[in-house]
Amino acid sequence: MDLDYCYIQHPINESIVKSIKEYVECYNVNIYNETTKKGVLRNIITGVGFNTGDVMVILVTKTKELPFENKLVEILRKNVLGLKSVVHNVNNKVTNIIFGEKTKVIFGSEKIEEQIGDLKFNISAQSFFQINTIQTKVLYEKVLEFADLKGLENVFDLYCGTGSISLFLARKAKKVYGVEIVEKAVHDAKENATLNQIANAEFYVGEAGKTVENLYRKGITADVVIVDPPRRGCDQKLLDIIVNMNPEKIVYVSCNPATLARDLAYLNEKSYKAIEVQPVDLFPHTSHVETLIKLRRKNR
Ligand SMILES: C[S@@+](CC[C@H](N)C(=O)[O-])C[C@H]1O[C@@H](n2cnc3c(N)ncnc32)[C@H](O)[C@@H]1O
């Protein structure tokens, strides 16, 4: 859709969209067609550090080459304030997954920086990061309140992305173990721990269920478990392992009320009762909502 302005996006996107339209028109770049599976440019993803002003622009193409990439960089540099990074990703598969496997930085640095509270985060192109930094701080403070840490607890932060919740909790916990499936994000998480001088957080790459099972086998368990899954919610296998581990508390962070309700019903059957709920408006002016639930182990 040919929009000049989108009210729910960061205003900097306006100059990015305008620049990419100019590039597409000047250099006749074909847009990928989902029906015919033909064309070049598939997706544009932007990242803006609300608190740092850093901007990253990512273009995903079907083709190995991004035509006239130097010209694109020139146009973006001319128009986009705070541009720190331009990244080209190749995805030639027939899929609704946005990113392909090959990523190349074509201008600037590999990462942008964002700050939440007094914590700094370096974020790579393919790492998940919450899209609304202002409300993310509200969300994370509430996670900390629901976790109610006394400094003696082992905490598992599952689906941890770049380790942002882990690092938020680490200063109040004995140790935090973060688990995340995207390797680059775990790399960022480790780097972010060092950047913030946090030494009691460890991060593991892997599927949440399998990785927690391996940790549990090694005798590592959690007093408090945080889960922040994608929209499809948690795998039942993971919920079973968490229940076996018998943590006192679970804090569930969800962006999809439907899968949240499904998982809470299952956990309720398995002795974990939801005792507090807090919605957070992470996506203002949309029908979406982030929801935070505190669950406590029932007396068996
Ligand atoms: C909603 S994000 C939460 C990230 C992080 N907690 C935050 O606040 O930025 C969900 C994360 O789960 C990761 N993920 C998806 N499926 C996974 C799985 N099966 N095992 C582990 N991580 C997974 C995604 O890559 C993404 O980083």
C-alpha cells in the first residue's frame, strides 16, 4: 500500500520508506510477488533505538544480489537521521518466515544500540527485540515485581531473545539462565551481559524444551521460571518439564491471549495457579496486547 505516513510506526520510518520508494523507482527494482513467487525485494525491516537514535534498515531479497546497493545506501544516508546500519538478507525460500540464512552488512555496523533503564543492549539484525522501548521498561519492571526475587533464586528466562529480561532480573537473582533458539541473539545476549558488567547470567542456544531438559538432567533447576514465547505459545513438552522441575513461581509473558489461555489451563491442571494478571499496552492503537501472568505452585 502506498502510504506516506503510518501513525503506529516510529516517525523515522517515514524517511526510510520515502528513500526506499526513491531507490525502487530510480533503479527499477522488482517487488517480490507472493503469488507468482517472482521478483526481488521481499521485505523491509527497520530498527530504531528510541533512547539512542540509532537506526538499522534491513532489506530482504529473493535474489542473491541487492541491485545497485551502493545507490540505496547513498539515498538512505542522505535522508535518514541516525542511520547506523544497512543490512541485506537473502531469502529465496517459499515461506512466510521473513529472514533467510544469509546476512551481509552493506553499510555501517552489524548492530544498533538501545537502552532500557540503565541497561544497554546491542542488537543484531536477526535478534528479536521488543518494538516499544518505553512500554518495554514498564513490562520488564512488572516482570521483576512478579518474580519477587530475594537474591537467592536460580531463574530460567526461556525464549530470552537478546537476554533483556535476563539482565533486568540478574541483579536481583543468584543466577539467571537464558535460553533462545536464534544463535545470533544468544551471541548478543552474552555480549550484552559483558557490556553491562553482569556476571551471573548464562545463555544457551537451543530449542527451549530440549535445552531445559538438558539443564535439568545436569542438575540445574529453577526457583522462578520466566517464559516469553512467540505467538504460538509454549510447547506442551516444555510446560511438562517446567512442572517436573517444580519451581515456586512462573511468570508468563504473552503477546497472544489465545495461546496464553490454552497454556494457563494446562498449567492449572498441573498445579500452577494464575494469581495475578497485568496487561501492558505495548502496541498502542492496535487490538494487540501484551499480558503478564504470575503463577504460583499450588500445595500438592
Ligand atoms: C516474544 S520473543 C521474546 C524475547 C525476549 N524475552 C524479549 O523480551 O526481548 C520470543 C523469542 O523466542 C525465540 N524462540 C522461538 N521459538 C523458540 C523455541 N522453540 N525455543 C527457544 N526460543 C525460541 C524467538 O527467536 C524470540 O527471540
